[in-house]
Amino acid sequence: MFVDSHVNLHSEKYVDDLGDVIARAREAGVEAMLTISDQLSSTDAIKAIAAKDPLIWRSVGVHPHHAKDYADLTAETLISMAADDNVVGIGECGLDFYYEYSDRKVQESVFRAHINASQETGLPLIIHTRDADDATRDMLMRKCREGAFTPLLHCYTGGPDLARAALDLGGYISFSGIITFKNAADVRAIAEMAPLDRIIVETDCPYLAPVPMRGRRNEPAYVVHVAEKLAEIKGVDVDEIERVTTDNFFRLFAKARDPRKLS
């Protein structure tokens, strides 16, 4: 089985056919997925989706684009929300200095609250970072001296220094359809460098559909194409990528129950 480690199923782009989207994922062998919180106002919609399917887990968190709307967010709020059984991660959170929809200082404050919640709960920290490698690395290194947490660099497009810093902290890197893009040689280089036991796959759907689905609305079934490209990069067959990335997902998101071990 494949796991799509980062989906946005509450997106308005799925409002008319979410059931069909999930069915197509299962037909493609994508049995499980993690649907991600972008802001706390999305919680009820995300809850409703995850409540209907035991193999759809969820996270709690605030994307840096929305940090301005949650400037007073506390770790305690996130910790309380994370108590539900199907919440397996904190985020997505982080720093985005490309769009800067939120002030940098506010982004950093909200990011710290997420790291504190990850430290307290033991749940992995799902990180979005864009044009903020140095600030993200500095934050992670500074906070790790206060207590352990496990970072996940989601949909990674950053440089090798941040990737190595996250790996040194026991973290993981997730690759999306971007690794199939013609102009993404730098991302493929990170995938080549990353250890097999520290990588997972995602679509970040409905965005970033991989080749050969470019231009379409992305959906979880397409994570297979990400895995195929990752297999090519790593010089292994796709069955190995399927096995390894699924094992890695359940090691990282330990609160999610691995269905392969329930029978």
C-alpha cells in the first residue's frame, strides 16, 4: 500500500466529487492518507472528512500564510486539539518568505507555538518552508536545545543545508510531484542525497500534479507517479519505494495505526 502523507481534502476543488477522489486513490493502491490543517477555521471540515474513514488521519495547525489570523496562537490550543485519536501530526506550519502573506515576526511566533506543541505531544512537526531556509534551520536548531521533536520537511524545495539539519535532528523529508518537473533538478538532488529510511511521498493535492498529470487537478491517486520518479532517482524498483515510504510514514506518524499490522 501507498500512503499519501499530505493531502488537502477539504479544498473547495473536491466539493463535488470527494468520494470518487478517495475511491480512485484506493484503486491505485493509495490506501491511506493524511489530510492537513491549513488554519483552525478548517478544523470542522477536516474532522468531518477524517471521521468517515479510519485510514484518513488529520493534523492540527496553521499554515504561515494564515499566521496573521492567529497571531496569538498558543501551544496549549494546539495540544488540546491534538488529543483526538485521529490527529497524528502538528502543522502544517513554518515560514514562507516568498509570498509573505503574514509578517515574518508573526510567522516566527506562530511557528514556535507549533514546535512547542510538537515537543509536548511527541507528534511530528509538519513544516512548510519557502525562501526561508536559514531562518527555518536556525529556529529548528535553537528549539531542539529546549526539547526533542521530529521535523518533517513537507513538499521539500529547499537547499541541502536545511535538509541535512532536519535529518540530523532525526527528521524526515517528503517529496511531491515537483520531483517530476523538468526544472526541478535541485529537488531531485536532495532526493538522491536523502537516506531511504527518511523519505516519504505526498501529492499536496489539489496542487502540484506530477508528470504525466501536469495541468490537472491533483489527487491522492497520483502519488504513485511521485513514487515512480523517486524509484528512478534512488535506483530501486517502485515496489521498494512503496514499502519503504509506507514503513517510514508509520514510523514517523506513530499515532496512526498501521493497517498491515491489525490483521
